[in-house]
Amino acid sequence: MRNSILGCMAFLLTASTIVAADLPVSPNGIAMYPDYMSWKVIAPSYREDKVHIRIITGNDIAVSAMRAGKNPLPDGSVLAKVAWKAEKHPNFPVATEPGAFVQVEFMVKDAKKYKDTGGWGFARFVGNNLKPYGTDAGFVAECFGCHVPVAKNDYLYTKMAKTP
Ligand code: HEC
């Protein structure tokens, strides 16, 4: 009995190690954060030209700092933006719902490590196989370049969605 419990624990440990080792890694070394759907919601968004529904979520460090009005956000903050194709609801045509998964993106705060890009590390994982975006670490220039206009808001476009 004891052996089978130990065996089972060993299996679980091995299984979780395999999962961790299997996470896709961006060319700049940032591994996918698998928990982004259980983080707190910061805001939804809709991109007209791409016809995407998105939600922006954040880990606890990011969300509590945002709620406290901190700018810049502290090291350890991670924000995710997950996008789906926007589709008409089959049973209610004026409603739009998330269809196929498009991609998930991350911004990871480490003021020292990522000092050349506003203190943020960027990563994008595309499609159902979560293919890391970019042929080399230089891809971040594209991300950072488009986030520069909001430098005053710690390079973040999204603010907490208003609630009463
Ligand atoms: C052409 C401009 C543009 C580029 C390029 C771009 N972003 Fe963004 N990003 C935005 C805008 C606008 C938002 C606001 C939310 C939205 O678009 O739905 C945003 C939001 C985000 C967010 C949520 C936090 C925030 O700032 O609102 C993350 C995370 C993010 N982008 C990651 C990335 C990554 C990673 C890349 C590169 C692989 C990237 N972005 C490239 C324009 C851009």
C-alpha cells in the first residue's frame, strides 16, 4: 500500500516535470505561463481590424499593483493578452462570442533584466500548438515599438475596466 502511494507520488512528480519541460519557450527565453486563464481579469478588448475578441489578465502582483494605482508596476508583474476570432453566436446572431483561439501574449516585468525595453520582457505563442513567435530574440523590437506611445502608462495600453 505504502509503496503504491509512493509510486503514485513519484508518477505525479514526474508528470508535472514533463508538463513544465514541455512548455513552449519564446526565442528570448520566456516560457509560456500556463495559468493565464485563472489570473484576474483586467479588461476585455476588441480589435476591429483583426476582428478579435481579447481579454487581458494579470497575475496577483500585477493586479494588486494596478488596483493600488502603481505606475510603473513592480518586478514580478505578468500580464497576458489572449485573443480569439470573434464569431456570431449560432443561436443569437447579434451576440458575438470567442471562436477559434488565435494567440496568447505576455509582458513580464523585470526592470533590470529588460531595461532596454521599458523593463518588460515580451512573448507571444501562436495557434493551438502555441508556436513561439519570432525567429530570434530581436522580435521584441516589434512589440516594444508599438507599446512606446504608452510609455507614460508603463508601456501598457490596458487599464482596469471600470466597476462600481
Ligand atoms: C501594432 C501595435 C502592437 C504591437 C506590434 C504589439 N502590441 Fe501588444 N498591444 C497593443 C495594443 C493596442 C494593446 C491593447 C489591447 C488590445 O490590443 O486588445 C496591446 C496590449 C498588449 C498586452 C496587454 C497589456 C497592455 O499593454 O494593454 C500584452 C501582454 C501585449 N500587448 C503583448 C505584446 C507582445 C508580446 C507583442 C509582440 C509579440 C505585442 N504586444 C505587439 C498593440 C501592439
